[in-house]
Amino acid sequence: MKIPRDLNAIQFIKLLGSLNYEETRQSGSHKRLTRKTSVSEHHITIPNHDPIKLGTLNNILNDISLHLNISKKDLLEKLFG
């Protein structure tokens, strides 16, 4: 599955909510999301842009897939499938 090229920050944050990421703060045009578990916390920063640049989105997805210990392909299926 390909990464969407027209995804904005608001849409992406809603999709990440399905993975238990919650918006914790905003600094300028960047939003900070946190996923808390009983063992750890994971923080990611999303630029509040429309659309999010493909390289930036790709890096964020890589970071999330590493944290969740799933392949990027499986992550794309969960979010956009």
C-alpha cells in the first residue's frame, strides 16, 4: 500500500487515535502526540501542515512502526486500509 500524498495533520492525528496516540501539546505549528502504555511512552511530533510532506510522513510512519514492532506495510494497512 502507498502512503497517501494529500494527508493533512488533522486527518493524520485522527487516524493515529486508533493506535491510542493522544495530542498532548502544541508548539507553534507542530503538535505533539503521546502513546502511553503500562511499560513505556512514545512521543511523536506532527507538523500542522496541509498536506504533510511525503518524506516527513514517511519518517513518522517508520518511527511508529519501530515503536509498535510491526512492519511499515502492516501499519499502513491498519491506518489507511
